[in-house]
Amino acid sequence: RKIPPSFTKKPLEKIQDTEGKAVKLEGRLSGSQPISVTWFKNDQEILQTENYELSFKNNVVVLNIKKAHPTDSAVYTCKASNEAGTAMFTVSLLITELLKPPVCDIPLKPMTLTEGESLQLSCHVHGSKPINIQWFKDRKEMMPSERLNFTFKDGTATLECKTCTKTDSGDYLCKATNEAGTVSCKAKITVQEKAVPKKVVSAPKTDKIFFIEKPQSVKVTESKCGIDISSHVF
């Protein structure tokens, strides 16, 4: 008489591990041979790959995930069958992301502005979420105000300052923090004094005639050959 398969050893129903580690799902079978074993991931059959290693030796079934990734999170089912029947077990596997410290891949850039202009500083940060952003000027933390606005969207941290004055000059620093670590980047901002246009002074308008040089008196006498002009200065 054929004996249907039965699992005498099963893995835990729920397993949680960290990204990058190897995960082994193992069970032990009893029953009449031959027994065929099939593994499923969310009801899709698993085939042998570079990262998924399947084995069934000495009544021990093994699914070995060599390097787990969050995308490997799923419900895994092991199904064993022979002529007499079927047995199975399921495992809910959760692979959590390895915590990555923040990295500033696009840093702040130094800028020179003129009084009255608006300042916009930004840098790009990536890492495990959540990421907390802080802004500092000359080592003092900055807070939002009517002139100051801070945003952090899609990894880009932005500082906006309206109508800058010379007092806004200084060393600005953006600090990003998560559970895995901290990173910061800084830039020097210079606000120059607004140039005052020079006044052009024009000569006063007048209808009077005036001489640039003192006028001279001229005496004219007639001669036989023509006119003799003699100048006499008084």
C-alpha cells in the first residue's frame, strides 16, 4: 500500500530577515517514493535560477535564496505529491530593506547675490527613509519664517529666502539624518550691496549769450591795394 507524503518537519509560518542575507526554507518528508516536490511564490511556480536553489535529497526539501532582496517578500508554498496523495506547507517571508545612511550626491553650490534678490539653495539626498532635514547658517539652526521656506521632496532639499539683505551672507549647511547615519553639505552665500546709480548733472538752460573768451576790438583801414586789417587789443 502506498503511503501519502507528510511533512514531519516544517519551517516557521512567518519568517523575517534583512536584505542581502541568505534565506533557507527547509522541510522533511515521509511517504512512499517517488515523491515530486514543487515550490511556488505567490502561486507562481519557482524554477531553479542563479539566486533560487532547489533541492530534494534524503527526504529533505530545501529552497535556498542565496541573496535575499525586498522583492523576494512573498508567500512561499512547498507541495509534495505521490500516487497516494499530496501534502504542503506555506511560509510568509518578509525581507526588509538594509538601512542605508543618507548620501548627498548633488551638494549645495556657493552663490553671490545682490540685495533684494531671492535665494534658492538645494541639494539631493538618498538613503533609507524616513530622512530628516535640518538647515543651519553659521552653525545656528534655521527655522521657517515669512522670508524662509524649507521643502524636501523626491530627495531634493530646498531652502528659499525672499528679498535677501547683506545679513543673509554666511555659511549655509544642510544636514540629513536617518536611523543609519548623518550627512551634511555646505556652501558660502554672499549678498552684495545694491549699487546706487550716479546722478548726471547737466548745465542750466539759458537764453543769454555769453563769450568763452574776452572780446577784442579790431580797427579796419582802407589801403590802395585792399583792406588793411589791424588788430588792437585794449
